[in-house]
Amino acid sequence: MSTFQLDPNQVAYGVPAIGTTQVATVTTSSVQMTAFGANTTMIRIACAQGHCHFAIGTNPTAATTTSPLIGINQSEIIKVSPGQKIAFIKDATITASTVTVTELV
């Protein structure tokens, strides 16, 4: 279990440690990354080259029409559960998209 300290709005003050990082080239088909570790409760997603969409779950499938979008050169910190996975997909009009997912433990 993570030891994040939270402010009154339940937002993490800081990250005690950076865990495993996965990097992937996003395609026009939904592709899952490796499951998060047993101690992972938050992740940082960073997107470069072109925006993409993502889904999180035990067997996620990202869709360009219904999944959240992360913009080019943007990053997000998202709450997850240990063992979940993340999937990414890009729009056909996007030439290239690369993502980095870092586990925060």
C-alpha cells in the first residue's frame, strides 16, 4: 500500500518513490501494457508526438470515441489499483504517438 500524504482535498503532496517505467509507441489498435506492480496505487502518464486515448482496468480496451484523451506533451497522475493494466490507442489522423507510464510507489 502506498504512503502518499494527502491534502484536505485528497490530492497527493508528493511521490515517495518512482517505480517501473514502461514506454510504448501507440498504434491505431488498442494495446495493453504490463500489469502494475503489487504496491502501485498511482501512475504518471506522459504523452509525446501526438495525443492518444487510454483505458485502465483488469483487461482494458482503449477507444478513440469513449476513452479519456491525453494531449501531446502533457502528463497526468492517475489513481489505479495494483495489478490493473493500461491500454492506449491513437486516432488514425495522428502520425505518431509515444507514451511513458511510470508507476508511483
